[in-house]
Amino acid sequence: MLAQQRQQAILERVRSDGGVRVADLVRELGVSDMTIRRDLEVLAERGLLAKVHGGATALGPGSTEEPGFTAKSARQQPEKEAIARRAARLVEPGTAVALSAGTTTWALAHHLVGVPELTVITNSVPVADVFHRNPRTDRTVVLTGGVRTPSDALVGPVAVAAIRRLHVDTLFLGVHGMSVRAGFTTPNLLESETDRELVAAARRLVVPADHTKWNTVGISTIAELTEADVVVSDAGLPEDARLELAERAGELIIAEGSP
């Protein structure tokens, strides 16, 4: 088993059980104590679990917890890819779209690099970089200024001022969580303010969000569920969430090919 496969297995065990002991992993994976401890160190450095004496535990989803971009990009990769692929079908050539910061919108950006005559507005450094690395002469990319957050979003007064005078056809909004009570949320107050300006600038709001976002609540609300014209999620979305979103959002799309 490769190191990456082993670390993924460890991470899945921690997430399913809430924690794991080094001794159990040594026995189950057939590797040395030192190898397991090294794997846990790598996963902890990426912000994916917390090391404790004799093992590791899952990180708690606090309302102000804001994992870094690298940590978040390692989570639910197949689901995010399926969501991004389906969300890209909502974009027509020759339109103006906004992509907020997030790993799902970053995945979406990769599916939009071939769309002709596109104007892209984003407050995400990684999203802008995707288009920069795949240039087109008929595409315009506008990266807002602002203060950089742990999730590589540009936020604050500079970003808000830049967005306030813009108008786009569709906003793809990355979110930390979504619930009936709190709506679409983020753990960063400044990012919430910036995202609300993006919502106001858009004619259509699309929220690409995997099933783990359901009933996760960040400290600040960006928008209510009823403000979303489309929510794109994956097959893991529970039935109660499907019913709530189908009732409140304009349309709920479950991405084909999602796990």
C-alpha cells in the first residue's frame, strides 16, 4: 500500500470512528509504529486530524474553524469533482460569471477553462491561478484585491469596493456549511461580507456544495437557502436535506457519477 493510500485509509477511519489508536493501525495496516506516527504527523500538518497521545482524533467542526485551502482540497475529492463537472454545464459561452473562494469552485474552474468568451470575477487566488495557467485570448479574468484568509480568499473593504460596481450573470458560491436555520454560512466574518456583495452582484446564485456541508454551521450567514436559484450536491446528500433544499431553493441538482 502506497503512503497516500495508507494515509487516506487512516483518515477515513478517524472520520468514521472519531479517533484511532496507533497500535490498532499498526496491526490493521501491517506497518511499523514509526510509519503510522509519521503518517499521523503528515495528516496533522495538513489540518486533517489532531494528534493525541497514542493516536489521533477527528477535528471538531467549530463555527469559527477555518481549515486552510490544502486541507479542504483533500476532502470529498470525488464528490467535488462530480459537482464541479455538473455545475460547469450551467455556464454558457459569452457570459460573465463569478466564482467565490473554495475548493469546489476551484474544481469548477478547471472545467471552465475551455468555455469561450468568458468573463470571470473571483476573490480566490487559486481560482484565478487556474485560468492564468490555461490562458485564452477571448477570456477576461478579474481578481479582486483584499486581505488573504487561510482559505485563500481575498476579503475586506478593498474586495467589497471592487465587487460593488460589478454585475454578473451567475455566481458560483462556495460555502462552509448549509442548514435550514442558518442558511449558507462561513467561519470568516470578513469573507461573509465579501460573499454577500458577490450575491448582490449576481443575477443567478448557484451553490455547489457536497453532502458534508449539510447541517454544518459557520459563524456568519452569507445567504438564506431561499436565495439560491440552484444547489448542486452529490448522491451522499441525505433525504431530509434533499427535501428541505428542494422546497426552499429554486432547484436541487444531484450530480451524476458522484459516490
